[in-house]
Amino acid sequence: MSLKSAVLLFTLLTAVMSGCKEEEKPEPRQIKLIVYTYIDQDQFDRIEVTLDNKVVGNITTPDTKTPGCTSAPSPNALYIPVNAGTHTWSAKQYKGGEMVGEWTDRQKEADGENCSYIQLAD
């Protein structure tokens, strides 16, 4: 095989192989999952929230209105960055060091434009 033929064959194989590259997968869309409550303050000291089997934080005071998507984090709500999709959550309500309420494993589809909400209610 001549040098010219070898270069032509190499160029042809390179072009074919570069066309077979695996497409890059786009990054999953990020959404803020916002957890809040209107439950009276005298009914809890804190509410511990678990998302996908991991404790993600505590709510220590009730909110007076639905939190905004771009609001700064506060003790009234948890702002949790998640990938769009279905997530499992649960929460435990504590008063005086004792668990007084519980929301057992539930599903939430995080599918909003920028935010999805979970309101903890009685």
C-alpha cells in the first residue's frame, strides 16, 4: 500500500469514526423545591424534612404566605435545588422534643418552570 493510499484510508476511517460519536446528554433541568407550612406556631417547634432519604433541613416558623420562587431562604421555608423529576419526601413535626406529627413517604413531581411547592398542612 502506498503512502498516499494509507493517508486516504486513515482520513476516511477518521471521518467515519467521528460521525459515530455518542451524543452528549443535556444536563438535567434544575428546579427549586420549596417546602413551607401555615401550621400554627404553637403546634410545632420544628418540622424536619427528608427528601430522597436524606434530611434536608428544618422549618422552625410558619409562613404567612406562599414563598416566592426567588425569595431568600428563611426559617419559614426550605429551598432545595433538585433535578426535574419525581422525588420522595417525608416530614416529622416536633413539639417540646417529642414527635407529634408525621407525613410519611410521599411523591412529588418537581416539574414547575423554576419552582415546585410542597405545603405541609394539618
